[in-house]
Amino acid sequence: MDRFKFMSFDNKKITTFEDLVVWQNARELCSIVYSFTKKFPKDEIFALTSQLRRAVVSISSNIAEDFSRNTSANRVHFYAMARGSLTEAQSQMIVSLDLAYISSTKYLNFKQKAATTHKLLTGLINATKRSNS
């Protein structure tokens, strides 16, 4: 069984990381964060803005990097790193909300997409672990 088959929208065979639903969700999160952080105070450019952008870019980057890995252990490692970056971005978005850099509506939009991405990553980690058993 193809390890990625269940991760596409239309059940087609996955041929590139771009076919993965989890990568597509991570890409959307990145767009959301970049649009929000454009309006952050200029004194945050080297602080929260930069850190949040790096964390969110790391999610899709680790998923993409995993695609070229040959062992389940390597794949699980990169998926776990992506999930860690996602959790980091979630925490930073809470700080952004607390500082009133974003509205609660924008935060909830991010939170919903982040929760979906987290579930997809967790499912992918678990499926990868099972396929190695």
C-alpha cells in the first residue's frame, strides 16, 4: 500500500509533496500568517514577526523535506519537527492575540486551520509508524 495514498483529496497516488493535503494546509497557514504579520508593528519585524514567519514556513518545509527521506524513522522525525513548528506558531499567534496585533476572528481562523493541520500531521505520523511495524 502506498504510504501517502490516503493523504490526497481525490485518493490519487501522491507523486510530489505538493499532493499531500497536510502540505496544502500548511501552505495555507503560511499565507494566513504572512497576511497577518504585514500589519504587525514595525518594532516586531525582528522579533515576533520574524519568529512567527520562520515557524510557519518550517511546517511546510519539513513536510516537503520528508518527501525525499527513505526510512520511516526519518519520515516520522521530519513530520514531528513540522508538528513542533506548528505548535510553536500556535503559541506565537496566542501572543499576537494577547498583544492585540490580530483580532479574535483572525485568530480563530488561524486556530481552525492549525487544528486541522495538526490532526493531519498526527495521522500521518501514526500511519507512518504503523507501516513500519
